Amino acid sequence: MRPLWLLTDEYSDDLPEAELSRPVGTCAEIDGLFADLPEPGLERFALVDCDPEPGLRGRLGEVCLEASPHDTWLRDVTVVGAADGRVELTGRVHAEHHLRPETEMPAGSVAGFRLSLPDDTTLARCRAVEGVYRPRPELEPPSVRLIGFRPEPWFRDRLTTRRPGSLRIAASISGLAADGQELGTLEPGVFADVTAVRPSALGPELFDVDLDGGMIEPIPARARALWDGWLERRPGAPGTWHPLDTAMRHEWLRLALAGHRHDTPDRPAGAVYHLDGRSVTDVNGFYCALGEAVNGPGGYFGWNLDAVDDCLRGRWGAATPFRLEWSHFPVARTSLGGDEVDYLVGLLTEGDRVTVVPGG
């Protein structure tokens, strides 16, 4: 079985001088790389010694709790009570790991907390909060196991001589395609201690390695089929992403970004690109279609607004200005709404970088 995954050390304090990274090893499989995390449940929080603004009432939806240096995002938030400077809330922590609360009160909390909406409107300031900063083991990803792991010589020495618990793996993870191309980097990857090492049944000089922690952000289990396909052969026909739902289109874009090559120059300014809008039924569909229009099947040209803006600055396949002929344009206007589509078009056309030509 050929190796599918490359682990790369980009984080260790003992990286050789002048090296930004070094390979740790390859493996045939990584248990825990693909996993669905539980949906956070509804919890109860409290703002203590709270100075509320008029907007702090009723259903708030998504809010940000600021306490330098880490901002915490809560969602489905509703005010359920307020008295004597104390405000009771119900809500959920964010599904994405890096937006969840720390397990302990952040050091910056001595300056108090600010609660705000996504548009930065202040809802309240308070001295303390309750129920937010605590461990949530039920939401942690499953522990990782490296199967058929072939360590680099420098890491093999450590792996075979150190006792379990004394060796830590801090690595990003990349896919290894059948054609030899490295398929992007999954960051921040895995940070965990080695708990067990044993010879692998997959071959000599290979190991199965148990870790005491999981991926920082596992890939959804449903996306495994997408990765298997891309690792075997990059998409060669347009529209392969059309049947995917919104979540899997996001994973398609992750793969398109991972597979983008920077070793080819941008096509010259003045080129014409054709965006097939038949399946632009959500925002992710727009990004999939835009990437395909500019860079062909499986192509990438941004997966959010900031990323598209970066791509328009060069090194992502197309020099500006260019012309984008968007067929089946009414599909997007019906599915996304006129305001959303106008915003996307405005981003492209800002500064005369792109001329968008809508078509029926």
C-alpha cells in the first residue's frame, strides 16, 4: 500500500538552523484524520458585573466574547434573564475548534470582557463571565493513529529509543497523490504525544503509532471519498462538483486550494474566462465555478471573499484585468439573492480588475 500522507514538522523549537520545516515521515493511513465532531449542545452562561447596551436582549444569534488575546465565538445566543448587573444567556460554543473558548480564563480577562455582534456592535461590557471557559472533553476529536508510518531517519531514532509519553509530534499533514504531487497542507494538523509504537502489519520498517490527541480540525468523514478521488487522479472534467451539497463544496474548495500549483505563471491580462453558472446555487458553488473558470477542472481562485481578493493580486492563474463571461447568471440571482450576487460582482469589478458579463 503506497503512502498517502506526509507529516511535516513546522513547529518544533529544535528545527535545524535556517530550515523552516522538515519531513517527519509518511504513512499509509491516519485514523482520526477524517472524523465528525459532535454538535455543541445548548449551555448556560452568565455575564457578571455587566454594563449592557440597549441591544442586549432577546435572541442575539452569533456573538463574539473578546478577552485578549483570544476571541471566543458563541452562537444561538439568547438573553434569558437580567438582574442586579448579572445577565443570563443560553447558547452554544462555536463548532470550529479555533473559535471555541479556552479551557481556562484567558490572562487578558483582567481588563474585562466585551460582547459584540459580528458587525462589531457592542452589546455589553462586563467584569467576568461564568460557564464559558472550561474543558469540553465531549467535543474533542478522536485520538490519532498513524498506520504504516515510515519515519525519517532523524525521527526514527527518537521514535525507537524514547519511552512513550516523552516524544511529541507537531506536524502539518499533506496528501501524496499518485502522480507524486504533494496535495497541499492541512494546518494546524496534529499536536500530540506518542503513547505507543509497534511494528506495522503493512510492511518491514513501518510502524503503527498511537497519539494521545487528535487533529486540531479533522476533515468531515463524508469528505473522505473526495480525498480518495483527488489522491488517485486530479479532476479532469468540468462540473464534477455540481452534485455536491454546500458542505462538500467547501471540502472541494479545500482540495482545490491544496492542489493549486504556483510553479506556472499567470495567464496574461486581457484573457477571457467562461464561468458556467448552472450550479451556482450557493456561495460555495460560486467559488467552485470561479476556480474552474480560471484554472480548469479542480481549479482554485479563492474560497472566501478575502481569498478571491488575494487571487486577483496575482500568482493564482490569471493576471488582471480580465473578462469573465458568466452564463446562466439568473440562477445565482435566484438562489443567492440579488444583494449577495451584486456584492460578489462588486468585489470582482472593483478597481476595474474584472469585467463581468452576465448571460442567460
